[in-house]
Amino acid sequence: MFPSQTEVLGVILHPLTLGHTLLLHRLESPFVTPGAEAGDGDLALALGLCSRSFAAALIAVNDSRFAEKLQGLIEGREEWELIAARTAFYKYLIAAHDGPKVKKHGSGRESGAPFLLNVKLSLMNGYGYTYTEALNMPLGQALWEHTTFLEREGRTEMRNRSDQEAHDRVMARAAEIRKQYEAEQAAKGAAETADQPAA
């Protein structure tokens, strides 16, 4: 849920958020499209997006020259480097998708963008997260919270107690990180106010 730092071709990637994942689906990236094969340009785009916060990635993708600016990431690379980089990015995606195992109810879980949109709705309607908070949530945490919401509604069931205990530990850690972030933002705001000249 809180993956270690990932570096691909010298680019440090942000923890993959729900927003990043939805954006990759929106752009029909081969990295999230079953059966598709990712090329060098797809790799550069994925690295460019995931090396930024989701908010920054959303701004960058609307820049008509964004893809062109990313070519430097892959130019002059050996083929083995690019293959290793694609493999590393797939591993980054797989690690981020590590959610709780559940017993299937009904026809089972959807995959892809429709499922991720349902995750976003669970976070907003079930927990009261804002739109921005939901999209900026690490994907692993979002999957855990979505599953917990469905279980509470009687629509799914975690497989065993160890999953529930793991969930409780992860949620406690998430609360700590969120509290730390809020404290840092408050401190930053106070510092900016103090730096302003007196009227």
C-alpha cells in the first residue's frame, strides 16, 4: 500500500495514486490495456506522468509539447535498457495494485476504468473524502478502503482475519501520514504568512 521508492531510467516515480491510474486508462496507455504492447513512447509518457503528482500530471498531459519533451528519457538508450525499464514499470504498477483478497459475490469484480470509478465513488460517498483527496490517494489504500466499504455494505467479504488485521494496520499508518501532511501544510502556511511584509 505504501510502496518503496521506484526509480526507472533515472526517473523517480511518485507513489501511484488512484488519479494516476485513471489518467493512464483515459489515455489508453498499453501499460493498463490487456493484450496491448507498450512501446518506447508509451514508456516515456508513463514515466513523465508518474514522476509527477497527479495534479501536476493532469496539467502536463494537456501541454501539447509534453510528449515531445519526454523524448530525452529514451533517446540514445540501448534496447536492453528500455526492455528492463518497461519491466520495472510493470512491476511498479503491479505493486501498487496490491489490494485485499476477497470472496466473490455475484459476478465478481470489474476491472479497468469502470472499477476504478467505483472505487472513487466509494471513497467519496462512503467515507466523505473530497474529489481531490480521493484522486490523490495511493492506489493500494484506495483499494483497501473500497473493499472495506463493500464489506460493510454486505457486497463482498475479505478472505480471512489476517487481511482484516493488515487492513487495520495500514489504515492506522495512513491516518498518521495524513496527519503529518496536514501538519506540514499548516507549518508551511504559517511560514508563508510570517514572511509577508507588514502592511
